[in-house]
Amino acid sequence: MNILSNQLIDLQKQEKPSGGYEWWYFDAISSCKTWSVVLIFYEGNPFSPHYHGALQNPRSEDVPGPLPQEYPAVTLSLYKKGQPIYYSFQELEPQACTIDTSMQTHQVHLTFGPHTLLLVRDRKEYRVEIQLDDKLPNGDSLQGHLRYSSALKEPVRSHIGSSQDSLGAHSWILCMESAQVHAELQLGGSKAINLSFEGQGYHDHNVGMEPMHKSFSDWHWGRAHFEDGSFLLYYVMSQLEGAITGGAWISNALEGSVQFTQDVLITPFLNRSFFGLKNLKSLHITAENESILEVQRQTLSDNGPFYQRFHTKVTWGGDSAIGIGEYIVPSRIVHKSTWPLIRLRLRKAGHPPSWVQKSRFFYDLTWRSTFW
């Protein structure tokens, strides 16, 4: 894996191979710590049964495999005190997704169905304007606008693991480590509410050159913003051969640095999740300077057959902050036994929604972690 802090390459990766993927990730936590959002826009949905089904279909060597641009998708999540109140996961028609880059104006314009993103870099800041317009089959909806703004920073690179090309099999590009976020959101339907909040946010950009399960066994990661303005990103990854790698990326307004671990300790709860995943209780990373990062799970916010998201308490050097963490086991995505569960959430444009997605009660159960 390559980890880079570089706003200059927040651009579409051209000519991704069959099985590759790319996503733009955004999250934010309100200043009052009540509201949080996670938005992900995919070109090549790595969690799609349709994509993996096409990859697994037998074909001759002269028949090209499915390409990432054939499987664009969007996930939108809104949380109140760590609990989900809106969730949408939709796979779009390929023609509904466009990505236009202007090197002269330093702008990237992305369209994912009814949603748009404008990424702009000028002399003073890097900013992103996101417009959302989402409606679920059960009648609930989410519209609104989010603005991310961040100071310009010099690129910093940490190379971890082996590369297959200049970016590596998987590249994790930190584009906005500490962004100021302004959100105006309208939630419609059974939980209708208008939200307006300021907060801190984070934006990264991931590019994979092969299916995720061929790159690693599992992946813990998370981020937190501290009161002094420092940003912390951590990861712990199990490699296919069994080795565990991990580290923490610490940055502030003046500098960025990477500290690699000497030791990683993951403490799970005794029980597993409904889907058999190890429930994270805490995670400790000891850095080269002997300082210790502690991550404690506070709220399980999303729980699925291959993936979990949680709100966390992150402690480093005596300071604590609320953060967002995630855990993924990619080998489960390619197992056909999980596909019916994924399809309970995932709706595909041009296909009728399932009866579960039409029902507020049953659809809510598919993403409410307390049910599982």
C-alpha cells in the first residue's frame, strides 16, 4: 500500500484494469458532536455483487473483463450521536457518472447520478462543493449541500509495501486531512428535519488496481481531529501472508509526519457480530518514539457481513478526541453467500427495488447496528 498526502493528485486514475476501483471518501463531525456524515462516491464499486459476479464469470482470454467505470455507485450515511438515521447505497448506470478535469482551472467536476461534486484548488485553499439529491424507495430522502475547505499543503509520501506501478496496488491519498465543513441538509420522510452545522471533516481518495481481497486480509482504519488542530490517521492491516502492519499519520498546521508501529495490539469483544466479524473493543499502536495510540469503540454505527463502521474515542499523548473508524474483511465480499445480504441494502438503477427497500421498517433493520 502507498499512503500519500497530496492534494495535487485528487484526480481520476485513468485506465484502471478489470477488477480495479476508485473512490472519493468524505466524512464530517459537527462541532457539537451530535451529527456526523459519511459520503463515498465509487468508480468501480468494490462492494458490488454485480461487479464481482461479472469478474467471476468464465470467459476466454480474448474477452475483456468488466471495467470499473461500468459499476459506479454512491453511499450516503447520516448519523445522530453515532446512530444511523439515513442510509443509501445505490449502484448507478454507467452513463449517469461523469468525471471532467480541467488542468487550466484546477477543477474536477464529478457527477454521480443526481449528486455532484466540484473540487477546486486555488492559490489559498482546496475546497469541495457537494450537492446531494437522494430518495429511497420507501419515501425517505436526503438533499442538501456540503462545503469542505482546507489549506494547501506540500505533498508528503509514505511508501508501505510493494508497488505494482507508480501508485501501487492500493493507494490511499489523503487530500483533506483537516477540513472546515459547512453542511445544510434536508432529511425528508418519516424523520423529516432540516440540519445546519459547522464542523471538521476529512477527505481521502483511494485507488485499487486489483480486487481488494487480493491486496490484504482485513483493514482497520480511522481518523480523529484534536482540539489543538492536530489530525491523526491510523491503520492496522493484515497482509495475505499473515503479517500485520500498521501505523499512525500525525499532522498539524505546520508539518506532516508518519510514525510506524513497533507493536500492534487488537482487543476484540468476546462475542462476534451477527455476521461473524470480530467486534473491536480497543486497539493499541506503539510508535517508534514509544508513544501509544489507543482507540476505543464507542458506538457501533454500521454492521454488515463484511464491514463495520463505528464512532470512537481516540487517545494520543494524553489528549482525546471523537473519531470515526472502520473495519473491512474483503474476502467476504466475493463469497456468493453474502450477496443476498448486500442486495438488501444495495439498489441498482434500472432495476425495481426489493420489497425490503420499499418498507421503512424492514429496510431500517438492514442497517441499524442495534438489530444485529
